[in-house]
Amino acid sequence: MKIRNGFVSNSSSSSFIIVGIRTDDPKNVKEILGISEEDWEDIDNYDSYDVWDNYGFDVQYVSQGDNEWIIGHQIHHGQGFYGMETFNLETFENAFKSKEVAQLKKLGYVPKIIVGETCEN
């Protein structure tokens, strides 16, 4: 799976908006999600989103070339951006007040709005 800049709509793409952080460092992922070394060995390089559901954050995992995780509070996830999507400013304000974003800030991270699409090759 790879992350694609810009918006592409096809049956194998999935769009997302997350208020959070991007990291390619597994140490950051383990710190944020509170994953032990033993558990990490079981899920390292696992690209199913279901595995991340137990950790209290919304996670997009990108495994093309270098691993990359996008961790935070998800605002949108779906099958591509078909045309223009509309979100109220309040949606983003609430996301920045979410428990996930508060935890990232507590750990010293600076959450941002991350918009992207993942697509299968």
C-alpha cells in the first residue's frame, strides 16, 4: 500500500483525514500507542487496519517502501474523494480537542491536519 499525494478516485483507493502526526519511526508508534516490544513483534509490518483498533487511536499504516504511520483522531475515511467533500469548521475544532490529540500533545507531538489517500498496487 502507498500513500498518494492529491486525490485519486478509483476502486482500490481509500481517502482519509486525520488530525494527528506522521511518523516513520517505530519508536514513536510504540510510545504513542503503548505497545510492548513483545506485542510489536506480533504486529510489526502488519497492514490490516483491524490490528490497530485496540490502541485508542485512529491509525493509517502505509507499507510501501519505508513504513509510515499516521496516528491521531480520524475525521473522514472512505472510498476515495468523489468530488468535493464538505466539513464544518467545528468538526476540525472538535478533532483538535479530542482525547487522541490531547495525548499526542502530552507526549510532545504537534498534531496537524493530514489529508491523503492510500491505494493498492
